[in-house]
Amino acid sequence: MDPYTPGSLAVQAHVGVREVAQHVGRSITPGIRPIAAAFLELQPMLMIGAADGAGRVWSSLLTGTPGFIRATGPHTVSVAGGVPARDPLADAITPEGTPVGTLALDPRTRRRMRLNGTARPSARGFVIEAEQVFSNCPKYLQKREWYGSDPDRPGTGTVQHGEALTPAQVRQVQAADTFFVATAAPDGVDVSHRGGNPGFVRVDGPRELSWRDYPGNAMFLTLGNLEEDGRAGLLFVDWETGTTLQLSGLAHTEYGPEERVTRLRVERSVETPAGSPLRWSPPEYSPANPPEA
């Protein structure tokens, strides 16, 4: 069975990497191997993507004491605590089952793992029935040391909702070296990482962002989803203060002769002070990061 959506297949064919993608796609499995289970239990954070009740796609950050994510079987993962009440996805996971994408990323080791499936509430928080599990290469991952945290401390400060970026949010995006993007397809949700030197995300207006698509693993899961369904949710984390900025809107990719550029039209924004209790060091930039003009 082909692990790719029609959108991903179309992008792979357009770019001319279908054969490479077929080879890489063999790494996508429905099972959670012991090494993957061990990796999950070491992580203090997990990115999750899903659609809210209005159908908007968001990317959200979950945190906890390492062990809050754990494999409970070869195809299931339990996440303690659930989604924070102040998050746009607080009520997204329902007993009927919610398509979700997740990304466990460890800045300390530049390792990352994606797990997509169906989530349902549980006594502990929620459980995901895995449908796709795979790891990605360390390209464009900035290395950071974890200074510490108080994962059980509730967030403080007023959550700011909007429909466009404020000047302070523009500066945060322009200074970012990392963001996470959730996208949707007819059969599920995916969360991916994007990284680069500060300036790799461009603010073209209070409601317009763009970024170049750097060469990756040839899967084109994110761009493939955008071919079929333009909904996207971006998450920016201030690694030193814990402030999170979530954006939801519509995105599309423009294909030029030498580069691909994805453009997002912001429809909703949520800024949460102390959205993350985790504190990280300044980055050691990835040697793979292209220079910014």
C-alpha cells in the first residue's frame, strides 16, 4: 500500500523525485518499534496538529515530565495531561476519534519522529492509535540544551487572540529559526518541522508569511497536503521565554524554476505567554541551513 496521498504523489512527480520517494516511503510503518518507544519516553514536549470545531487547522505544543508520552503497545501511544485548556485544540479530541499528526523533536540530539493516527480521550489524557510512524533526518534542526522547566506549572498571562500579526509578533517571526506546521489531507493530519537561519520566514504583511522549501527527504507530505487542502497551522516557540505563537490560515506553494515558496494567509492567531514551561539555550545552528539573502 502506498503511504502517500494523491497530493504528495503529484508534487513528487512534478519535482521529479518519485523513485526516491518510493524508497524513502518504506520507512513509514504503522508500528512503534522499541527504539522509537524509548525515544518518546525521553521527551519533555510533543507537537500535535488537528482541526478545531470550526475546521481550522492548528499546531500546538504539549509538555510534561519525560514519560508523559509513552507507547502502550505496538500501535498505541498514551499522552498524559491532554491539550491545555487555553489552546485552540483544547476540545478537538473527541470520543468518536480525531485525526491527529504528532512530532516528537529533541533539540539536544537533533532527532525527530513523526506519528500520525487517530486520537481519543483517556483517563490519563488521550491515546493515539498509530497509522504512520517514521523518523526524519536532522537537516535544519538547531541544537539546543534544555535548561529545565516546571512542566506542571499552569500558564500565566493573558492569551492574545487576533486575525493579523502585531508588530511584536512580526519581530518574533522574523527572528525565528524554527517553526512547526500542521496540514490536513482527506485521510489524516501531519505535523512537520521547518528550520533555518533567522530570516528564513518572511513577513510579507500583517497577514502574509512566506518561506522557501528547502531540499528534504523527497516525501513532500506537507506540500502534498497543501495541494489537496490548503488549511495549515503554524507554531512558533520562543525557546528562552516560553511564549508560543499559533497561526491558522490557508497556504499554497508556488513552484519556480529554481525554488519553491510556500505562502500562508493568516486567518487567526493565538499568542500565549508562558505557553511552554520549558527553557532552552540559544541555538547552535544546523550546518545544513542555507544562507538568507
